[in-house]
Amino acid sequence: MTQAPAVDPKQHPVRQLIALLDALGEPVITTDRHGIVTYLNLPAQQLMGTGSSSVCGASLGEWLSELAGPGGIAEALEEHALKPSGMSGGPVLLRSRLGPLLVGLAVCRSELDGAPLFLCMLRDLTQVRRAEEQMIDAQRLVRSILQNTSEGYVLLDGSGMILDSNPAFESMCGCNALDLREQRIDLFFEGHHRDLLQEWLHKLAEGRAASAEIVISRGEGQPHVLGFFKGAPLFDAHNEQVGVFGLITDITESRAKEEKIEQLAFFDPLTGLANRALLHDKLTQAALLSKRTQRKFALMFLDLDKFKHINDTLNHALGDQLLQVIAQRIHRVMRRSDVVARFGGDEFVIGLIEPRRIEDAARVANKLLDAIAQPVELEEHVLHVTTSIGISVFPDDADNVDLLIRNADLAMYQAKAKGRSRFSYFTPALNERVQHINRLERELRQAIGRDEFTLHYQPKIDSATGNIVGSEALIRWQNATLGAVPPGEFIPLAEETDMIVPIGRWVIEAVCSQLRQWREQGLPLLPISLNISGRQFHRSDFRQQLEELLATYDVAPALLELEITESVLMEDVEATIVLLHELRKLGFSLSIDDFGTGYSSFNYLTRFPIDTLKIDRSFVMGLPHQQNAATVTSAIIGMAKSLGLKIVAEGVETREQAIYLHGHGCDQLQGFLFSKPLPVDDFGRLLDQSAPFAFGSKRLF
């Protein structure tokens, strides 16, 4: 059988239909009344994956095997053609050369040139079925995700009735699925959140999304759940709203963590009072309010009197308990509208916000003095504590928060100077002092750039021979307008403003440079001690900074002795021990400065890899006549000797002191008895003498 000859499509309606379907790209097959294929168009050939010569003359049943039943293909085609719609009852499988294809089949019975034929129209349903399967798979996947997600899922009708839910939501409510079904969701909301439901449902009915925090009740005796609800309307194919889809995230734990983080960020962990960050924020708000309302507010700076003595003589645990008691007493005196903060250590700051009269600050200060002065019973101890209070007023005494705190701090020191356990207002005289400090700070920030710093060197003397065995580098500042500024005035300011870090680096570099110059001049090179500040010592780049400067000036580490105070060493003991070992390994000599004034224990001394203890001048001053000074000094020397450490005594000013120290085994002496700190040229000449010191051992002892 061959393909039907081409004819004018206008001659017969069937040919017109076939031509139309050809034009539309629809696959068409014609068969005779026996089901033998007589024609297939190009789209049909593409669908079947073969040419017309392979199909024409063959039974359509070979390609549509599902139709080749007991009655044969012709009978099956006849049944399809007799259906009112002309469509098959379901898809059929086409044995395409490209593989099995699911097709839709429509059959029309007609005649052409007096011969009966079946006109078969095919439609590839593979993509349609694949899309349906993908949709079913997607629905299963979504269902699986919703059932296994940690977020609660709930499906509601327009009135808030629960139609469906997942285990996570059921767990939040403390119910099973059957208990939740056809219950109104607001029954599980706590308090005013029930009232919010109608507002949400109204929004959702308008096609808008809704979200809010909710508190879910889990029944009597069970903890509530804090959730974040996100709802969205659901629409059908006709854009009609059919329900509400909601997701609830359990934020109970995360909110608790946020509150804990906030507590750590803004509150003192020991006392529960506000910390510096929260204090600054509250005072800034108070300052803005004061400017708007033209009402003043007062700030009080409290410092406990002789707290360090209590801390040292008892223990730090009791000291912490004492701070907690004092914090509670302060809190009870103040109003809820006031700001109470622990500023650090034994310092507290209070913002008296919107007082009825600014003069009330004095009345409140007296109440605080009385409350704090009451005895405190801790374990078997009865402690008597007093406090000194400084008061400053905004905006009379300062126009910003930082200056307000500083001025109150100055007033507090004035109260201590007057005898402690009292309060003092910031005064114009103190203001002059503040202005001087501000000016000092401005000049200090430019001192390095102006090359205003110099180093003086004070020799260290071997107590046995009188020879110079080293020196200490001491910084001096000569300012063009301020003149010679004492170290005791500018060094604490440098510590407070962080200027001590660049100044400390300058000192190290200046010493390294000087050692190189003395080497080039042929002078003897003796170890030089450097005072290292806490801020400098605890910087992460401190070791690297030292190594770079030594390499730049080609100086041996053994020529530098790093002096670190007890308080600095005890700030972070474990990290300090690691860094000290690293510095010792590099070849630096390590010394504890001002020993006896801090709180390091014998146990820590055995762990610190140090070489030298330097006895503080406050003990040396009392020698040899003051019994306490003599006892402490002898104990320090004995302890150092037992640990194999060198002992240096600073502040030696009399022969009696020198004789006492030498007699008790002190290795090195330093002080005005031998020499004041000398400018570099004078000290260089001293080194060049290469002779025992004028107060050498033969003359001295």
C-alpha cells in the first residue's frame, strides 16, 4: 500500500481537514476500514520516529498494540469512532522508534473516494504526564518537608479553624493532630495575642501577608512557647481564597540567647547593674532630653574607700560579694528612672535623671553615704566600708557625657583628698585642672611628631663591687609651651588615652638606636631596663614589634630588660605566662617592677619565667629604721634568693639604706645616692670612665 496521491484539498472535506491539521502541525494517520495505514503526515512521522514508507501498508495495531484486542484493530477503531466525543477513554501507548510514548487518540470514521477510512489524530501526552508526575512528586516533597521541618505548619480556613498541621506545630501546642483538627487557632494563643488573630485574618482575607510574635500556650503547668508567625493567603485556580497557610518559628531559645547576649553586652555580670556601654547610652539620651526640656540632671561618681585593702587582706571572692552587697544598697536608694552602673572595679556611676531640684543630688549623696556605711557581714567577717562621691551637673559642668563623667571623677578625688566618706561637687578650680589636662592631652598627642621626648639613663650599681652593671631608661618630655612636664603627670594620661602604645614603641626604638650608637663609639654595652605598660604588653603585635626593632638596629635581646609591673602580669595569667616564655626564649631579660605593691602570690612567681625582682621605692624609703619596711624588704630578698632571682632596689638615697640592702643580699642598687637619671651624653661619659662608681664597695662598705 502506498501513500495516498496528492489531491486538491478543496475537492473533499476530509482532505480539507487533513490539510488543516497538517498546517497546524498536528500528527494525523489515516487507515482503511481494516486498520491498515494509508497515510501519515510529517508531524506523525516525527512522532513515530520513522518515515511514511515504513508505516504505510502496515496495521496500525503494530504501533498501537493496546488497541489490537480480540476483535482486531478495525473493531477498536470503530469503537473509538462511535464515541460521542470521538476521543478515546484514556491515553494509549504508541510504540515509537524513539521509545514508548503516551498519546491521546481521537478517531473519526469517514469516506474518501467511496472507500471507508479512519482518520486518527494523535497528541503526545508524554510531557503532560511527566508534568503531572512532577507535580505529584512536588506535592509529596512539600508534604514531606512540612512534616519534617522544625518550623510549625498550620493550614486554616477563613475563620481561623485548623484544617491541617505538622508535628512541629503539634509539639508547640502540646497536642496531637486529632486534638488540633477543627479547633480555632486562637485557643492556643496567650493573652492579647488572641485579639490579634482577627486582625491577621482580616489582613489575610484582603490577600495580604501577616506576621507577628505570638505566645503559644501549651496547657497548664507547661512552659509557654514564643513563636514568630508568618501567614499568607491561599488561592485556587480561579483566584478565590480557600484558606490561610501559616508557618510558626519557635524563637523561645533564640530569644533567651538574645536576652543573655544583651545582658552580657549591657550589664555587669557581677552586680547586675548597667555597664559602661549602657551607662553611656542612657546618659546620652538624658543629655538630649535635658537640652530639649532645659532641665538639668546630676551625675555621681562613687569610689569605695580602701577597697583594695579589703580585697588584698581577705580574698577576691569576698571582695566580689562585698561589691554585690554595695550594688544592692545603691540600687535600693535610687529611683527606677535613675541610671545605676558599675563603672569598673570598685567604682559606680549614677545618673540622677530629671530630679525635682538639682539640689536633690546632695540629699541623695548623703543617703548613699549612710546606706553604704552600714556594716556588711560576710562569712565570719564584719566589714565597714565607706565611699567618696563626686558630683557634676549637666550642662553646667560639661556639655557632653564623657566630660561629665571625668569631671565627677575629679570631684570624687577631691572628696577623698578631704578625708573620704563624703561628697564633693565639681568646682571651677577643678575645671581649671580639667582644662590643663585637656591641653596636656592635646600637646601629648603631638609630642612624638615634634621630637619632644628624650631618654635619661639612671645607672644600676653592683652592691658588691660598685661597678655600673646596667641602667634604666626613663622618658622625659620638654614641651615648647608647657616646659618640662613631670613623668608622673603625663604617663598616667598617656595610659588613659592609649597614647602609651606609640610612646612605648618610641622608647624601645630610641633605646635600640642608642645602643647601636654606643657600639659604634666603642663604649661598653650594658643591659638597659625598659618600663613596659600593660596596654603595650598585652597587644598581639608586641613580640613582633620587639623583633622588628632589634633586627633594624642589630641589637642583641640580652641588652634589653623588660620591666613589667605585678598588676600587668596578673591581668591574664595564663596568656602572660605563654608570652613571657616566648620573650625569654628570644633572649630578653624579664623583671617584675615595683614588687611588693601588687598581689602576685609565691605560686605565680614560681610559674613566671622572670630573672629579676625590683623592690619598690616605698619600702626602701623606710629603711633601715622602719620595722615594717625592713621586714617586708628582707622577706622579698629571701624569697627571691630561694627562687634564684636577682634583686634590684630602686630609690636608694642614703648610705644607711645601701648598707642595709647590701648586708641582706640585694644584688643591685639604683637611686640618687649614686646618680640621678642622666641625659644620654652624660651617661655616655659615665660609661666611658670604665671604673667603679664613686660610691663603690670599698668606700661604701
